[in-house]
Amino acid sequence: MLGGIFGATNGGLSSVASIAFAVFFAVFMQSIQRGAWDHMLDNVVNFYYGYVQVQSKDYFDNPSIDEAMTWNEQIESSMGANPEIQGVAPRLESFALASTGDETTGVLVVGTRPAPESALTHLEERLVAGKYWDGEDDTGALVAVGVAEKIGLQLGDTLILISQGYRGANAAGKYAVKGLLKFGSPDLNKQMVYLTFPTASWFFATEGVATSAAIQIKDKTDEPTVTQWLQTQLDTTAYAVIPWQEMIPDLVEAKMLDAAGNNLVLAVLYLIISFGVFGTILMMTRERQYEFGVLMGIGMQRWQLGWMVWMEIIFLGLLGVAMGMLLSFPLVYYFQQNPFDLSAMGQEAVATYEKFGMEPILPAALDADIFLQQAVIVFWVTTLLAVYPYLKIRKLAPVSAMRS
Amino acid sequence: MISTLAWRNIWRSPTRSWVIIGAIMLGIWALVFMLSFTVGMVQSYVDNSIENGIGHLQVHNADYRQEAKVQYYFSTDVLPLAQWKTDERLQGVAVRTLVQAMAGSSRATRGVVIKGVDPLGESQATPLSRQIVEGEYLDANKKNCLIISKTLAGKLKVKLRSKIVLTFQDLEGHITAGAFRIVGIFDTGNKAIDEGNVFVNRLDINALLGNSAMAHEVSFLLKDITTLPAMKAALTAQLPELAVEDYKEVAPDLQLYEGQIQTSANIFMVIIMLALLFGIINTMLMAVLERYRELGMLMAVGMNKARVFGMILIETLLLAMIALIPGLLLGWGTVAWLSTTGIDLSAFSGGLSQFGMSTVVYPKLQAALYLQFAMAVCLTAILGAIYPAWKAIRLKPVEAMRKI
Amino acid sequence: MNVITTSGLSRVYNPDTIPVYALKEVDLAITAGEFTAIVGPSGSGKTTLLNIIGGLDKPSNGQVIVGGTDIGALTDNQLIQFRRDHIGFVFQAYNLIPVLTAMENVEFVMLLQNQPVQLRAARAKELLASVGLADQANKRPSEMSGGQQQRVAVARALASKPSFVLADEPTANLDAASTTQLLDIMAQLNEEEGITFVFSTHDQRVISRAKRVVTLEDGQIVRDEIR
């Protein structure tokens, strides 16, 4: 049966090769694109926001400490009822000026609970110097390396924080630098200062409130169900449950824009490849007029003939898909394990990525659906192309076909 | 006559030829479109960055470029402001004092950069005065007034006429504060600028810092970018003590982006040419195999291998040419049309403003790139012809003519 | 003078397994001005002999000397050039280039010889006239009858002023009238211009017009009669 498509010309093989190329390229490009963005979003989401946050209703639009929500043990333990939720890290956040006395810079002060924070965002693993808090009462500050560099802070130095406290109170305090943190995201690196939750409450002069609570969930794909569940649990007139996409809508949009650009390139690629495959089908149909005539002569129905040709073309397409996948898999796997390191491209590249808050590292995403997507595309494209021989077969007159 | 022969051979299978011509046309068009889009995006980013403050040239105290400390200022007495005013090449000159500060309202606090500007100069060098959406622009005669972006105003929960307290270190290193009243609210559409800056009169901030004749930055906007090298040389001569840099040195990522255009062009080109290569090989191979007996006869009557090879090559090149010219024209037309209407990407506005790009992209493309694409297509045609032509010259006339 | 001399000419297929002799020790001499038919049943070696004489195939053994040149010693490209300059071909079918007109087909060989344009055009016109197709010069093969196509092929074969014309079953696809017409033209060219024709055939009408008939059987010459 396949003799038809491979026999007379090398067109069949060339079509398989071209489809393989398209699939190979599409998989590779999609994997790198998705991998890079996931890596970046993970950096921001996983290492800071958490996949779901609970905030007071007004805090999202007006992130001021005055909009902090009531927060206590009871609310926190009620969330433990959902098995998907692994931990809750309440936070008290506000901007402050950080100073050594000589140098000053703007920072984001985050008061958080040592254990859940570390479980959620692996804060402890971010330490590059010093030690993590001993407990809730620890009054030491953990400072991001970018902040420390900027104002010349060393481990053990005293950090002066000045801000506006709760409901207009004055906030000022001195804290020993207990540890230095390094984040993947340059944005975080430049502005984070961590205190324990009680220390921060004292600093901001708050009691029984938190600005947000990051929810740790077992599997990030369960985020929608957890979000829904939390919405039923909490008083939605006072609290808002915010999934990560809403917290960083600009990044999500930027990712979509990038993906749209990629899809355009892929669409053009597949379109050009389709032209080539169509050329093959065209010739195949013409060359096999005689054979089709004979087959109809010996009693094959038109639809059977059409079915046969469709099967051949689909087989051709899927063979190309399989080859493309086989070729791309090792490459994608390699780059998943050993991400591209753009710092090799020079300081300017690193600086550019930093400017956009990205780590200059591009890992590939090894996701089955990227592979599957190509198979689906090729299946539909080839099915569409198979309409042409079918139309020819419908109009085929056996006798004249055999005479030609 | 070989060309005539080649030309007529193309039209022996018009459908097949049109399919490959269509593919090549599509490829060229897509290449032109995608790349012009990229160029448009990059241009919009670069133009945005230049317009929204970087300018074409900047002058700083050399130390300030190393580390943005408030103490690394220069005296405005050294600036030949009167001479600049009459310089025909200059569109605008903006002298700025830059200070890292905390901006506090009665409700919230944020870290910002205070830009102390001369209202007239700033309005000539940047579009700031035209980006006021509420209230009015800074007035040099009004003391302690401030303009703030819509975004930041929302975050600080302030309105027109609200009071904002700016807290920062003065030249002596003392923490100092000043109260400013909001006279205007602007919206540049660039998230980084909107979220990170407030503008005040330079003299007001200088007074708080403790030196009335200081500035950290002068930014120059040129009327015509081609005068940049000459202007840079002139400024370097005028201001021997200061560091004069063009926009590429100030923001190395801009240079990287401009360089990125060629890289993108190459990547797109290779992808599309590879896809076309498959189609061309396929088509020409079919054309050769179909004419096996005829080619045998031609070699029998004395057509030598070089001529047979040449004929196949010319056929392929002609096919490419037929596609190339309308493809380029179509691409050029599309770019010409879109460069006036623009492509509206407001669906991704958040993502775009995140990266400092405008929501309407005006595609454009350098003439050199059209030429490059034309050469790439010819090269692809030649590469695509090699295997089929080789196949043709390897045939043995006797065997070829015996073949059915 | 001999135009073609073959000595001890053999052509063996599958020499290593089951050898099949297409030609066995053929000695044949053809002199200028002959009008010779090579005849014999299918598979007797007619086409193989013609192909070897025409430099399209190489003998397994023996020698072919055409106009003083041992064509067995030529490289592929030299052979192509030799064919172009010394041999005119008329094949059974697929003789003409379908996308070129009759005139252009005749000119084509001269083009390959790099002859100047005016000379090409003049000679092509002359040749077409000599095969009685002056009025068909601008038609393409598909617009002409089989007989007309073969006459164009003869004109084309003569275009390069070859030493001789080889025709492999030139009338195989023609009707009786066309066959007679083609043979008339070939005979006329032979008699009036002294052009040497060697053709294979198993058509009795063609054989009867030949001046010399060489009969092959199982790759050997079994009869050689001059009339």
C-alpha cells in the first residue's frame, strides 16, 4: 500500500523529512520558550508570591499596610482542613528606607514566619551567608545581596529601617544582619529585607493583622480548586483569594505575547511545509491515475480508494512526526538538564535580562503536550491535504485513467 | 536557448510549479513581515527609551555612572546652557538632579527616584509635559510642587493636591524630608518609568540636598540622530571633566536589541529557508525523475553534463525568481501599509508596558535586509537544485531511455 | 572508407552469475554512403549493437572505431561531445524536446556545438525544408503527427553534420503512409547528399528499402547481404 507514496518518487521521503524538520523545530522552540517563561514565573511565583495568596479585599488595589487583614491562629488552622494546602505563610509587607547611616536605599520589608516561609519559598536555601532565624523571636534581618551591596552592609552590621507604620504610626528600628539572601530574580535581589513576623509587627506597630498570606499547595496545577475552596471558606466581603496569574498579570501577558510571536513563526513554518507535502500529494495523485483506474476496475469503491489514500498520507505525516520527536527528544532533554546559560553571551545580555527581571538562564521544558500538539497539527494538516486526492478520485473515470 | 528551455520546462507542470512558487512567496512574505514586526518592536522600545528620558546623549559625573550616589554630582556652572540653547542640532536639553527616596502619603509608602528637573528643558527633551492626564505640568515659579504617575498615585492612594512627603539622604548623609504638593498626574505608558519616578523642580530638591547649583545628569534630545557622533564629540570637548555617553552606552541593552535584529533576521531566515529547501528539492527531484527519458535523449544527442546541471539549476533559480519578486513586493507593500496604520497590540498592553514598549507597533525594514532575503532565496534555490541536478547528470542515457 | 569498424565486439550481461550474451564477437564494417538495415528478432542484439556503435553503451570486449577514433577509450564527457559532433540519432520515441518548437529542436544540437545564431537558424530552416516541414517550423511536437515528429528528428540528427545517422526502429510507432514518407526522405538524403544511415528495424517495408541488410540472431551476424 505504501509503495504508492514511496515508490515512484522520492517525494514521499522528502515530505517525511520536511515534516520531521518542522516537528523537530517546533518542539524545540516551544520547549525553550515555555521552559524559559516557566523558569522565570517560578522564580517570581514560587520564590515569593506563592501560587495562591489571601489578602484583605482592598489590599490588592491599594497595597498599603493600612489595608492589612485580620489574621489569627484560628483562620490559619482552618485552612489546614484542605489536604491540598501544605502550609500557610502570613506576611506583613511594606516599603521602607534601609540605611547603614551613610547609605540609604528603598527596600521591601517582609515580616514572615520562619518555618512556613522556608517550606513555601525555600527562603533558607537562598542564604549565601550567615544563618536562618532561630525562631519567631529572632530579631535579626535577612537581607538580599543586592540591597547589602548597594548600601555596603556586611553580615553582623546594623541595619536601620525607617518607614511609616500602621495607621500613621512612626516606624523605625535597628536590626542586626543575620544572613544574606540571593534570589534568582534580580528584582527581588535588589529590594528584599526579611524580618520574622513578630519583629515586623513590632516595627510596623501592628497587632493581629497581616498584609497577605501565601498558600503553599502540593501541586501547582491544583491552584484553581484551592482558590475556589478558599473562596468558600473565607468571608469574601473582607478577604480576597488571588491566584498567581492575577498577581503578576503583566508577566502573564508578556508570556502570551511571546507565545503569540512563536506561534506565528510556527504557523508559517507549517504552512510552508504543507505546500511541499501538497506538491508530493499532487504528483502522487497524477502518477497513480492508472493504478487508481485499475483498482476501481477490479471493484474498489471510490470511498475505499479515498480511505486508502488518506491512510497513506496520514501515515506519511505521522512517520514525519515520529522522526521529528525522536530527533528533538534528546535535545530537549539535554537542555532541560543543562539549561542555556546566556551569561556566555556577555555582560550586556545578562544586564538586559536583569533589567527585565529575568535570570539569564533558559532551561527547556520537557512536556508531553508540546510533542502531542505537533502530532495533532500534522494530523489535521495532512487530513486537509488528503482532500485533494479524494476530490480527484471522486471525478476519476476508470477507463480514461487507465488509458493515460 | 538553455534558459528558454528551462523557462518552458517550468510550465510543463504548472500546478506543481505554482505550489512551490506559492510556498516561496509565502516564505518571503512571512520573513519580511515577521522581521519588520521585530524591527518595529525594537524600534518602539529604543525610541520609547530615548524619548522617555534617556535621550540621545547623556552627561554625568564619571563616578555617578559607577555608582548612583547622590554625592557624585557636578556643578551646573560648568554647563554652557546658553550656547546649547542656540544650537540648531538640539531639540531639548534636560538637566536633572536624581535622588533615591521614600515617597510617603498619609496612607502608604513606596521607594521612588526623585527627578529634580527644569520644567522647560524637560518638556523639550521628553514628552512629559504632554503626558499630563490631570492637573498641570510643573511650574518653575511654584515652590514644592510635584507630579506623579497615575499608577503610583493609585498605589500611594493620593489625588491631585494631596501632599507627599519625600524622605532621603542629603549630601551630608543626613536623613532629610520635604513635603510636596501634587499639581499634576501623568501617564507615560511605560511601567518602569511610571512606577519608579516622581518629578519636582530641580531647585526645590537642590535646596533640600544642600547645593543649589548641582545636577547628576544632562540628557540631550537631538533633532536628527545622524548628528549624534558630531554632537558627542562637541560635548566631550566642552565638558572635559564629565562623562559623555550616547544612548547605547547609557543603556547597553538598547545596543544589544539593535544587534538582536540581525540575529533574529538570521534565525528566521534559516528556519524558513530550510523549510523551503525541502520543498524545492522535492519539486525539482520530481521534475527530474519525470523527465528521465527526455534527459537521457538530451545526453544521447550530445548535451554534456555541465549543461544538464546548468539547465536544472536555471530552472530552479527561475522558479525562485518568479516567487521572489512578487514575494518581496508583497512584503514591502504590507510593511508600507502597516508602517502607517500600525499593528494594535492593546490586547497585550500590560505585557508590553512591562517591557517599555508602546501598544501600537509600526513595522519597518531596512532595505539591506530585503537584499539579504533575496540572496538567501537564491542560495536556497541553488542548494535545492544540487541533488536533483546531480541525479540528472548521473543517469545513463541507454538506461534512462529504456525506463518506462 | 570505413565510417564504422567493429572488431570482436561482445556485450555480456551478468558476467558473474548467468552470463547472457547480447552480442558475441561481432565484426562489422560500414562505409560512407551506406543505407543499412540491422534486422533480427526481438532480443537478437540490434539495439545493443546500435547503442554501442553510437557510444551510448560500452562493449564488454572488442573495439569500435568511428571515423578513426576508438570510442571505447573516451571518457563520459568526451563521449557526449563525440556523439554531439559525429553521430546523428533518431530514436523510436521521445525524440524531441516537448517544450521546444520543431525549429528550436533542430537548432538545439547546433547550440550545443556553440554555432552562431544566424548560421543555426539558416541551417535549421534548410533542414526542415529538406524533410518537407518548412511550414511546421513553429509547431511544438505535441501539435505534430508522429510521422512529422520523426522527420523533425531526422532533421535534428543531421543538424550537427554527423559522420552517420543511427536510427533505432524509427518507424515503430508510425502508420504506413508516414513510414513511406519518412523512408523516402531518408533515401533521398542518402542518395543526394551521401549521408550514411544505419537503422535497426523489423518492419518488412523498411527492410525492403535498405541497400544492405545485416541480420543478427542471438548476438551474432548470421547474414550480411548487399542489394
